[in-house]
Amino acid sequence: MRDLRGFGSWIEACVGTQNHRGDALLDEALFEECYEKWCSYGVHEAEQGDFGLEFAQSIWRLTKREYSYPHLSHHIEMLSQLRTSELTRMVGIDNCSSELVISTIHKVKGLEYDRVVIVPSSSSLFVKKGDTLEAQAADQARLFYVAMTRAKHNLTFAFGDREYAWWNRQPYDGFNAKGKILQGSQGEVFISWAAQSRNGGQELQEYIASHVAKNDFILVRGSELLHFDGTSHRVIGRLSKEFSGSDSSKLRVAEVYRYRQDDDKRYFEGLIGQVKNQGWSYVVLVEGTL
């Protein structure tokens, strides 16, 4: 969670506040100081008005509930180590209303929900070269198992053409005959492109921080990912070598991720100075159909 833009920048604001005034019990005045510092960073989450304020207040309340005498150091430590599954547990305790979560199977691995609906899928099946039919069928069975075991009380599994093809061990072309499905993983994009000085440098990093939001639509031009800033489209990243798209591609922002750079000389030397110093850069992960 700490590598997501909103969480990561909030943690840094809290660390900066702690360095300035020392550790202290969580109270309203301390929250206001952290929030003011967070807003000064100009990241998109902080500039979303009431939504940004509600986000900050909600994670502040989580720490106050988890600790008997919650200090700022507790808040920083908790958020730095927080995982998605743990956040779901903590939020679920106070959340009386049900929230609809739409996700791929891979992204909910390890999580549980009261009710789960598995909708028909559309990717190709039994057309991959190299693996035997039995091996591909077993892979699908394992994936279905992950999806089905997310349900605590109620499970609905809708069979479509692809599912019947799997059951009968028949090939299924699916949408992948025309375009691949991206799932928002790091391997689907050129991870260091937006951090290289020749591709926009610091200006591009600042643009991603303040303008690109989760679920924003992304246009594809070959391997280039274009984001609309209100007046024109701007290239904010590139797909990996094995992917390319067209005007018919339907992609959106899956996450704005803070990727921790290493000292790999193949890419490190070309990174902008600020990225080298802070050790991470913003990367836009995308999902959808190419």
C-alpha cells in the first residue's frame, strides 16, 4: 500500500511533520498540520477537495482505533507496513454498508467477501502453444479455485462460452484473437520510461503526480499511453515491447504506482536526478483490452 501515490505521499507528510515537531499523540491539531503538508505536495489525491480530506481522515481514524495511545509514530509504522488484505479487514469493521468491488481474480487473491459473483470471461483458451491441454486446463482450474474461495457466504458462478469450452476441453478464441487483456501489472509497461530525462523528466513526474487519477481513460498510439489533461493528450508512459494498441483499445488507469528504482546501470544512469535521490518514480499502470 505504501507504494500507491496517495498512501506514499501521506506517509511522507507525516514523517516530515514528525521530524519538525517530534512524536505526539494523534489529535485534531496534529492532523491539520499533516494534512496541510500533504496538500503542499500537489498530488492528485490531496487536491480532490472533500474526497482527499475524507481519505486522510479515514486512515487517521484507523490508527486511533488500532492503538490504545496512538502516536504519530504508530500511524507512520502502521501505514508503512499495511497490506491490502489488512486494510480491507480494518475498514470492514466500521463499514456497515456493502461496497461493490469489481476486480480481476489476480487482484483479490488473499481477500474474502460475503458475496462473490464470477462473471463469464473472454480471454482465449487452449490456443497457447507449448503447454499441453491438460496443463492449460489445470491452470484454469487453479484460477477458478482462487475466485470461488473468495466467498464467505454466497457464491454465484456464471458460465459463458469460455467456461463451457473449458469444461468440454475445446479451444476458445475469445477477444485475445484481436487484442490482449492488460491487468494493471508492472510487467505490462516500460517501468522506467516516465523517469528518464529524455522523456519529459521532472515535468512529466509532476504531471503524473497532480493530474493522473485512477480510472482515467487512456488512449493508445502504438506503444504510447496518452492521458487527456483537459486541453490535449500527453504521453505518460509506454507499453512493454510485446504489447501495442490502437484507437479501438479500451484502457484506463489501474493505479498510479511509486516504483522503487534500483542501481541497474542499464536504466539508472538515464533517470532524472530527483528520482535517483529519492529512490522511486511515478509509474502509471493500466488495465483493459488492447
